[in-house]
Amino acid sequence: MDLINELLNCLNSIDYDIFDEDYLNELLDSRDRAPFDTQWCRVDKEIEALKNTQSYTDENKEKQGKIRQQAFRIIEENIESELSEYVSDDFGLIYDSLVLNYKDQWLNKLIAAYQNKKIPAGEL
């Protein structure tokens, strides 16, 4: 999973000095409302449906959990915030999409945000 490793490295390279309380609150708020939340939930629902029809194994589930933990720890080491959970969820979604060969334009934008060393939020 070269892409996952690349994204974890990018996540580790983000300049977290700009993440003051106001910035964090705006970032979290913009993830909790449309269009971000609507699109995230749509992709998650489609991926969950694929898990039921394709061979998503316990090994996949275990690997996804480890990737989510890595992403969570990177955020927690830099800023203590519920953002850790959101980013962890993003990485779980990305991992599942790779395992299930799920393609989506919005998901590509989510991935590109991380590749550009940004936490995705709002309109992608």
C-alpha cells in the first residue's frame, strides 16, 4: 500500500503550528456540514455496501485498524483534538477504497488534499 504510506508521510509533514483553536474549530465545523459531510457519508455508505458483496477479510479489517491508529497518533502527537478521529476515519475510508478497488472523484480530491499536506474539509 504505497499510497497509504505516502499519505501517512504527508500527514506527518503538515505544518501544525497554524492549528490554533479558531483554525481547528473552523476546520472541524466545515467537515461536519455539507458539502463535505454529505460526500463523506455517501462514499462511506457505498464502500460499506461493497464490503458486503466482496471479499473483505478479517485481515483487511486488522490492517485498516493499524493504519487508522497510525493516522490518529500523528495528529495526537501534534495537536490534541477530536481531529484525530476524523483523520483516522479518512484513512480507514481510503484504505478500504484501495482494497475494494472503489473509484470516486470526490474521494480522489480527499486523497489529493492529504498529498498536498492539507487536512481536507469543506468543498474539495
